[in-house]
Amino acid sequence: MIIIKNKQEIEGIRKACTLAARCLEELEKHLFIGQNTEQLDKIAFDYMMANKAIPATLNYNGFPKSLCTSINNVVCHGIPSEKDILKDGDIINVDVTVILDGYFGDTSKTFIIGEVPEDVRLFVDRAERAMYKGINVLRPGILLNQMGKAIETYVKKFGYSVVEAYGGHGVGIKFHEDPHVCNFYSKTNKILLKEGMIFTVEPMINKSKNYNVETSEIDGWTVRTVDNSLSAQFEHTVLITKNSVEILTV
């Protein structure tokens, strides 16, 4: 069941989203060659606690950390570790979800570490543009699958693919709510958008035509591309307003 948020809930979610965005900005200061993702996790945890919030991912269905840190061919749900040390030429998605006063805010961004080839820089830039291509079509009265269509149409021009196994989701009162948000064109994702809906737009883009992924049998969380291609993701939480859409995680 899709939860239509009231004014009080929207204000609470907006504050949580703002804090999530600020946490991501703080983490960006600590992304450098030689940094390990365990340290990033500690920085995020301390930042949230200092701002009277808690990390939504910590112990969520057994997830052991306060962040998801997904490097290079890791699509999503990467687990921070002292062994994961950032190297020149890496790309890393940092995914932050906070709980503030009972409300959830969710955002992520893919960062470039050091110097990368031009095709990789373009890939990351286009992955971010793909997210905005999707957001820009959102408004009351349209079907949700039009967002996925806009994203998929854009990235396919470059020989990339959109991961189909994972998508966005309703958020705010709970970490994961209805609806499931397909980031590709799906005939079944025919959900009529209404004022007060809040959900994430978070396309996961693979730098190949192969959208298939696999989950680690070792930790049960880490999702990788099956062909070892790079994957990039950007995420905003959005609110459907009376006439348009508002990005909450700015």
C-alpha cells in the first residue's frame, strides 16, 4: 500500500533527507586515495549520532554497517571494510540513509577517486544525468514507468544498461515502502503518481549492455556485475507535489 504523506510527515521526511545529504557531503571530504571504507563508515556513524540521528542500514535485516560503499564493479550493498582501500582510478558509490525523529532520508552518489580514463568519467557523469532524466518527467497524473523509460532511453544510447534486479522504493515512514520503482521501462510499473508520494529515484547503470548481477555467496549482500563491468548509481529522494516534483535530498 502506497502511503500518501501528510504535511507533518513531509516536513519530518524533508529534515531527514536534508541531514542525509549533509552527511554525504561530509563523507566526500574524506574520499581520497588510501582511505578505507571502514573509516568512512565510522565517520558517517559519528556524524549521524552527533546530529541526533541513527543509520537506517545498521542491523537492517542483518546488514552490519552504517553505510553501503560499492566500489567499481559492485552495484550496490557493498559492506565497508578495512580491507577495501580506495585506489587511484576507483569509482565508489556511497549510500546514506538516516533516521531522524522516526523519519527516513535516503541518498547516494558515485564519486571518482584520483584520475580515471575519459570514458569512465563520462560514464559516471551520464549515470548522474540519467537520474535527473528520470526525475524531470515526474509530476502528478503520469505513470511511474515513464520515469524508467526516460532513464533507459538515455543510457542505452551509450551502450550502457540499467540494472533490473534492484530499483527505487517508497520511503519516509519506513525504510522501504511501496511502490517499487523500476529504473527501466516496465509495463507493470503502471502506478499513477499523486501528490504526497515520496520515493527514491536511484538508477544503477552498468558500463556494458549486460544488466545482470550476482550476489556474493560469502556475505549475502554485495551485488556485483556478472561481467565485471563498472557500475554507477546516483540517488535522490523525491516528493510529488501539487504540480511537479521536489528533490528532498539536496
